[in-house]
Amino acid sequence: MRVKYFILFIFLIAACGVERQYEDYRLQTTGDLILNQTNHKHGYGKGQCFMCHNVSNIHKVNTINAPNFDLAIPLVQQSGLSSCSGCHGTNGVP
């Protein structure tokens, strides 16, 4: 039992030193932006996006060449959570 906890401890310490500069979900097209049960399995149906997505790490790199990408950061800064559905759909939240 101690070995399991030790291994878990080592993984946790190793992860603490990792600083992500941006979130990368390997999207292929602008169609992948709309969240559904397939492409957003762990977060589908949840309305508090910023519980999982760090605001300072999102919308840093335009991996799919979205034409209005430069508007994303100022929009999130101004409107917060209410801005997410404009590009990502309702995420199953009524």
C-alpha cells in the first residue's frame, strides 16, 4: 500500500513543475469549437467553464486559424463566462 502512495506522490511532485503556457486541445477545424458529449466528455453539461479552464491559459494560440480569434481574449475579459457560448455553444447547459 505504501508503494502506491509513494508512486502517486512522485507523480504529483513531477506535475507541480509543469507550467503550461496555453491550453491545446488539438482542434482541427472551427467546427470542433462547438462542445458536445464527444469532444468535451468531462465537462459536458457543466456551466462553470473556469473551474477547469484557467483564464490566463485560454485563447493564446490560434491553432485552427479562426478568423475572429483576436477578439477572444478581450471578450472573455469583458464578459467572462457569458462569452463562452458565443463560440463554444451551450455545452449542454440550458
